Amino acid sequence: MTDSSLGIVLSTRDYQENDALVKIFTLSHGKKMFLVRGVKKKNSALARHVQPGTVAMFNGKFNFPGLSYLNSVGEDFTPENTREDFEKYSYAIYFLELADKAIEDDEPDAELFHFLVGMLRKLDDGEFDPAALRFVYEMQLLKRLGVEVDFGQCAICGAKQNFKDRTQAVEFDFNFTQNVVGCAKHFDLPTLTPRAAYALGLLQRGKLVKLSAETKEAIRTFTREYYDAFVGIKLKSRDFLDNNI
Ligand SMILES: [Zn+2]
């Protein structure tokens, strides 16, 4: 019997002479490791489908638990632009690696699956700033990684951010000691500019806003420190992005 599922290739690594071990985030069963035989041979029909970021219908023998086997791949979305663009590819690898950390083997997560597919497509399209995509992704993944922060409300006095009218915005900030978002007036030392805190609230709500270089840098520094302090995931792909892009 053949099992099938839509999936996203998270990573691929060589295995023995001609084979590869391919980690796939399947829609039906979450994360699974597949052995793909003969994929490194010149005429392999599967080779192009097992590159990171490919979205496709994967067919084979799914085992629970243990190694699964991939036999064929159906119609897919291949992020062609991303493969040819060093910057986009670096972002894609980071998105995939972070998803890998956020999900467990054999536990489906349809919401994250579709969200990640959307991110990979947007990245490939090139319509949006990849940095804004990254921040949306990082902020929305926090809940799955077991932590939550809300730039929409002050945790101290309850004041709500006004996302409809920028001119009526409350000046928010984040306090690392207390791990809370609050009105800037409650804290002695500033972490973020009001502009960056406001943008974080919008990004957290999935809004791909235009960011100035200064705000981008402030948010990058904040998300990095936040992940380091509260999530505890340090990914090589993120260091690569921060050092090279
Ligand atoms: Zn307040």
C-alpha cells in the first residue's frame, strides 16, 4: 500500500553512496524522515524534488515510528527564484530550520504547514521584503515554541494599542527583566523605540509592513535577544543571516 501526503522538504543530507535522508514536514503526519534511494544518481527523477523548500505530494511507505521510504513525488511548487538567489535561499533555510524545531515527529500541524507554505511562496515571489517576512514568521511562531508576547496591550495598565490609527498609537516598549510589553512610561530603561514596538505589533498580526533600515535593525536585535532569552533556540541559519545578509 502506498501512503501519500502533501509535504515540505525541511532538509536533505547524503546517506551512503547514492541515497539521501530527507526530512519532510508532511501535512498528514507532521515531521518524518524518509530514505530516498538512488537520488544521487545522475538520472534520478527524484533529485530535484528533495531540495529544501520544495512543496509536493510525496508518495511512499510511511512508518510510525521509524524511517519512511519515498518512492515518487507528484505535482509540486518548486521555489525556483529562491534557489537562484543567495539571500532568499538563506531566509528559506532559516524558515525551514525554525519550523523543524517547532514541530514533533508524527504530529500533524496543518496551521503551521499552510503558514510555512505561504511564507515560502511569498519569499519566492519577491513582492515583500524578506526581512519583514522573517519577523512575521518569528513572531507568529512564538506561541508554538511555548512563549507568548503581545505588542497589542500593556501588561501593566491594560492600555490597548491602536492599530487602526497610527497617530493615536500608545508608546509601547518591552521589558526583558519582567518579560512584558507595556507602556514605555512604566519602564526606566528603553529597549525599543515606540516605532519598532508598534511595527512588532503589526508584524505579530501578520501585517507585512514597510520598515525603515533603523526599525528593521531594532526589530532584528529584539527578536534575536527575545529568542535567546525565552525560546532558547540558536540556529546556525539565523547566525548566517545575521552575519551575511
Ligand atoms: Zn500601560
